Amino acid sequence: MNVRTLFVALLFLPISGCLTAEDDSSEGFRIATTTSMRDSGLLDVLLEEASQIYGIEVEYVAVGTGAALELGRNGDVDALIVHAPEQEEAFIEAGYGSNRTTFAWNSFVLLSPTELPETIDEAFGFVVESEQCFVSRGDDSGTHLKEQSIWRHLNETQGLPVVLDSNGLHPTGSWYYSIGQGMGAAINMAHEKECVTLSDRGTALRFQSDISLDRYEYNESVVHNPYSFLSIQGGDEIKANLLLTYLMNEGQSTIANYTMSGEAAFFIYE
């Protein structure tokens, strides 16, 4: 076993969701998923139900979308659940995956210790103008990619100065923190330092009762956050199709009815 293979094997051990399987395959079916699906608690519910109905065993690792796509490119997983449409399409076009199917959505939201303006552009502009501290995941996740797209838009439309470095594309200033970690870490740091951060709705709901940040939601297409299932070329196509069948059928009602503190974490397309 080489070093990379050993690393990937260890990656799955502490956070695997292992479900009872009816088949006798010696190898589990592996997926890489976004942290938001795991942190909301929805993923475990979906995989348990999929196991009960279709008898498939699933192991998963929850990472940022960039890391999930890299696991897919390396053939270390059989399928992905991610939320970065442009990167997913490029992944498919490069021949690494197939059957990209969007099965749920929610929105990106801002968590803030201070009142924010009514539009997402104005809110990001306010952060820069007031030098309100901002915590970025900085991890090439779907959330980080969305954040960068907003900074890029403000640069192109309003002349906002930005730089492109190892932390991605972002404004400059000591008020901007790029931490290279997951959504939970970003929210906790924003809470502790009284900063603004961009989050998916599901993870924001999970942390809402434990933080002193208000949640700001925007009815704008730019914050639409679709989640897609991708099968990996060369992976276990049979089990991938079974899991996708579940997500697009029985799983739809489970997603639609899943709530956190009485609020919907994800939505389905109708």
C-alpha cells in the first residue's frame, strides 16, 4: 500500500457512515460529500433510509467541494455530492464523472454581528467599506467559490480592488481572515471575533442557537445553492445508480420534510 492509498484509507475511517448491506461485496461503496450535507444531519438520515430500502452499504467522507472533486479525479470514491455547478460541469467534461443530477437546493446566507443591507452586493460592499471583519473558509469549497464569485462581481461592476493569491480571490485588509477550514470552524471563529461569514443555510441552522450572529437571507439568484449527485467513471456504477434512484424518488420527501429548529434546511425541485 503506497502513501496516498494509506492516506485515503485513513481519511474514511473516523467519519464513515457504514450501513447494513444485503450484498456480499468485500469493498464498501464510497462517496465524498460536502460538509453541509453532513453537518445538517440530513446525510445520515438519507443514507440510513437508502440502506433500508435498497440494501446498499455506504461509507462517506465530508470535505469541501474542491477536495471532494479531487478524490473523484483520483478514483478514491464512487460518487460525489457537491454544490459547485461550474466546477461539476468541468469535472464531467474532463471525463471524470457522469450522471450529474441536481436533487436538492438551499441558499447561501450571511451570518453577522451587525445589521446588514438588503441585497447581497450591498452587504459585501458594507463589509469592505466599514472594514467589518470577515471570515472566509478559504478551502476551495462550494461556499468559498461562491464568496469569490461575489467579490469578482463587485470588482467587475463597482471596481472593488481584489487580489488573487493562495487564499483565492478576495479584498485586501487585516479585517479579512482566510482560515482554510470547514464551515463549522468559520462560523465559530466569526462568532468569537464578531465577524461576518458566508454559510450554507443548513449549517447556519445547525449553529444558530449557539452563536450570537444574526442570519441574513437574500431572495436573489446569486445565492441559490444546488446540490448534485455525480457518478465517478470507473466506480461502482450499480450502487451509484441505486443511490441516485433513492435520492430522486423516496429521498425527495425525506429532504422536503427535514427540518432544524422547525425550519427547512433543504428544498426539492417541484
